[in-house]
Amino acid sequence: MEVEVAYARPDKQQIVSVVVPPGTTALEAVKLSRIIEIFPEIDPDTIDMGVFGKMVKNPAEHALSEGDRVELYRPLKIDPKQARLNRAKKKA
């Protein structure tokens, strides 16, 4: 079956298609995609992942389906609540 692995930085984005056997987990798909060679800063064992925008709590156990897109999420630089508060202070 074919799945995609996606990662994005502000300067570069990449979606890698990979053919995997049925029952492959999200973590296995990330490792098989070799996206780590493109983005060496990725640690597949610790990075947050989702499938089509929904967080996956345990990527090592989440089995994928045909056509799924595994998304790798960068950590936030600032808490969204704090960012909103900062914008509100600027306007005042």
C-alpha cells in the first residue's frame, strides 16, 4: 500500500511517497520514507505525528491505511495563548 510522509519548515517542505506492507505503523513509515536524510533534525522516536491533521498518541502502534499521510510536527516556538496576548498588548 502507498502512504505519504510530510514535514515542513519555513524554508522547505517535503512530501515523500512510500510503499509499505499492510499493518505498517506511522513510526515505521517515517523510518522507511528516509525523510530523515532530507531533514536530519528529525528524531522519529520523539517527534509529534499525526495522520491528516489528527494527532497520533502512539505512532509505534498506529497502523496506517492505504493513502494515509503521516505529518511530522515541529515544536511550537511560542505558546499560542502567549502569542495572542502579545498581539493584544501591541494593539493597546
